[in-house]
Amino acid sequence: MNLLVDIGNTRIKWAQQSASELALHGACLYNKSDLKESPGQSWSEISRPEKVYISNVGGEQTASEISELLFALWEIKPVFLSVTKQALGVTNAYDDVRQLGIDRWLAMIAAWNNYHSKVCVIDCGTAITVDVVTISGEHLGGYIVPGLSLMADSLNRQTQQIDSSVNQTPSLALGRNTNDCISNGALMTVTALISGVFAKVRHEHGTDTKCIISGGFAGEVCKFLEPDIIHDPYLVLNGIALMSEKL
């Protein structure tokens, strides 16, 4: 059994990999200064893995803390995956592949390999990222915009009379107070972006293009999107699993 770990900006997701199957999924918010509490407490309750494969966009300090935690738990040195120019049939569009987040790269690899189609891959997390991959595996590039919480945070920082946060259940209705206006406006921005990009990609590359959405806010955002958009909450973990089989 292997342990697969997806470290984002605010959340850590993990899964156990046995043969070709993923099981025992878990997730938690994490504090970069104390990873022993989260996810260390959860990991201490699972069996010792043979290997640990990690996708990390949390920075070098987080990588160091996670490495120390894994050694303390099981005396294991993890494998941190990195972005390459090409992997498992997908070719990276970036001139400098080091600028592309490993989570985006793994999500593209998983989507293209698992859905066998032209894909528009969207991650709704701290930031919203969009990437397009052709049927031949060519990454065409993408977009990055602030996520729901970052939009609210930017208004809080840059204005004098706004101190708001994103509602737990935003909608597309017109707001009647500042908090609803910001939360619903952020959701409207995100859903309009996703719908617009998906329509553009389908127009340029064919209506058989699949749109795959993942990330911490994906479940909430999906409620307001076209029904043929596919919600795949474990896309990055699936990408880690595919890469681990080749290492």
C-alpha cells in the first residue's frame, strides 16, 4: 500500500493506493507551522505505507515539515513529484515548466488519461485554474484567477468599509447586503468564467471536449454549471497514482 498526498494552499488530501485502486480518502485544513495536528493525527491511525508520493504547492517549509512528520511516523522518505515537459502522453505548453504548479500538471495527466478525450481541466481552490489539453495530449495553456475566498479577501484589503467573507452557501441571486453581494458576485464571476471558457473551447476544438472540474470549492460551484461538466474531486490524487506506477 502506498500513501498519496495532495498538498494545496490551504488543504491536504490523501488516499491509500493498493494495486490500481484508491481507497481511504481523507482531507483536512492544515497549519503550516504545525502539521503534527493535521494531518499527523489522522495518518497515525493508518497502516505503514510502502511508499509516499506527494504533490506539493504549499512551499518548501511545508515540504520539510511533511518530510519530518513522515519520518517520525514511519521512517519513510517521501517522493515529491515534479513537473516535466512531457509525461504519460501529455506535453506541457509552458516555456519554463517550473512555473507550472504540480497540481495542475497531475490533474491534466489524470484527466487526459482517464477520459480519453480533449479536456478542459478546472481546479476551484484558493485560485481558479483552467488548462486545455487536445486529443493528442498537447497542453494549449490556461488561465489563473483568484478563487472565491481570494476575491473577498482582496476587497477586504483594498477597501475601507468592507469586511466580508464568502458565504458557506452562496447563490447567483442579487445580494441585499454587502456580504451577499460579495459572495454571490464572486460565485457569478467564477461560474461565468468556467461557462465562457468551456463554450470557447468547445467552439474551437469540438463539442466532444469534456470539462472536468475539481478542487475544494468544485462541489459548490458545480451546482450552478451545465450538467455535462464532470465533477472529479480526486483528480490530482488520480494523477499521483498514475505517475507513481511509472516511477
